Amino acid sequence: MIIDRVEDEKYLANAYLVAEGSGGSGVLIDGNGVVEPLLERVEREDITITHILLTHHHEDHVLSNDRYRERFPGVPFVGHQGTADVLGEGSLDVVLADGDTVRSGSLEFRAIDTPGHCQGHFAYLVGDDCFTADVLFNRTLGGHARPGGDFPQLKQSVLEVLMALPHHVRVHPGHREATTIGDEWEHNLFIRLWRGLDAEGDEIVTVRDMGEGRLLVLAPDYDGGTKGLVRFPDGTEGIYFGSRITRAG
């Protein structure tokens, strides 16, 4: 099986080509505006693109939609009803529900509903490879501050849905490098905290637009910055970019 990735320089967002092999069928997952290397490989290896799979509607993941429609007329765009609701009429040709599958030759892609980063967010599982988009990254998690984001849903999508996959499953995130379910189970600081392996921090910080809270954990983010899990006096929690968190020191 072919899995090829391109990453853009501005958002560090990924787009993927997933195919049976040279001369076989395949799909494209998301479009970050720099997909020409993937399209060149499709042409070079005579791959038949059967579907365009969208994980969610955020702009850094749909920048190539017009290019895809131009290059692959008639190939269906596939995704979540929530993605169609935001992108508008005609944006999706096939709307999936949780657990629905799409076949591309011998490859079967299963849609996994993973809300929290936004509503209408899918991961796609094909064999031992899962494309998790903006919920689970290498050593960090997605944010939930944009419209449609929801922290309890994000936590549930990570702990109860993605972490329930076999540990050998390879994770291909929406930004930066791949990892595995097992690696994140053991080393992701948010997941370790939720599993009770690491103690909660007690530093009082201020989150911009939110107020004071207790910093439970601070983890590296995929862009070289940080994300922090903060609990507020009313008991609510959230994950915030380090740039929004003011520490006393």
C-alpha cells in the first residue's frame, strides 16, 4: 500500500495519497494547497483516484478542493454531514455516518466520528493506518477553541474512540509527523494524565479570555509551541495554546 504525505509551510497541515499500489486504486485525504507532488505521483504511477475524503471543514484542510475537482471531474467528495453543512451545498457528493465505509479497489476506509476539535470531524481507518486529522497528533492533541469545538467531546474522542484502537495502529495526523496509538498511549502527556500515570500540576495561570485556572499539564505542540490543560474554579477544563496562557514566572 502507498501512503504519501505533503505538508504545507504555513499551517504545517498534511494532505495524503493512499493507494493500493502502482496501477491500482486510491484516495486523496484532505487538501492543503500544496498537493502537486501527490498529483504527480498519481500520474506517474497510474493510480486511479476513486474518492476525495475530507476529515473536516477547516480552511487549512480544504485548500485544494477546487484543484481536486478540476483534476478529477466526477470523483466524489466524501465526508461528514457537519462538513457539508459548513462548506455548503454541493461541497460533498457522499455523506457518511459513523462506521460507514468507502471502498477504493481492495482498500476499505471506515469513517470514525471524532468530534471535539469541531463538529463534523472524521478520522478514517484503513487496515492498520488511521488518519486522525486534528484530534490526535504526535505527542499532543487538537484544540477546541474555534466554533464547534467542545472539550468533553475531544477528550471522549481521544480516550474512548481512538485509544480503543489496537496499539500497533499507525496514526497519520492532520499536522506533522506520524505516530502510533501505542506511542500516544504511553507518551502523550495529556493521555498519561487522564490515565492517572502522572500527577496533576498545581500552578495557577491566567488563560486569555477565560481567567485564572490551574495548569494541570503543559505539553509540546506540533508547531514548536506548547498546549496546556487548564482546570477553572467552576470545574470546567480546556486545552489552550501556550500563547494564551500567562504563567506567574
